[in-house]
Amino acid sequence: MWSGLMPDYTIHVTENPYATKLISGLIGLFLVFSVAWGIGWATARKNHV
């Protein structure tokens, strides 16, 4: 079974569990923001033309 890109919101870069959750949370936030911005940009551009 597929476990996902960041299972349990951890990245095995450091042994500090707080740092790994912070880093993976920021990556997730950036990805969601980027997708939402891209959809908004495409929708606004489509309605503008």
C-alpha cells in the first residue's frame, strides 16, 4: 500500500521530531498555497480574456 509523500508529517533530515514536523508542515503549506494561487491565477486570467 502507498504510504504517501510525507507519512506522519516527518522528513528524515534530522533527529529532532519538532524540526521535521515544522519543515514538513511548511512544505505542505507552500504546496497548498501554490496550488490555490495557481488555480486563482488561471481562473482570473480566463475570466479576464
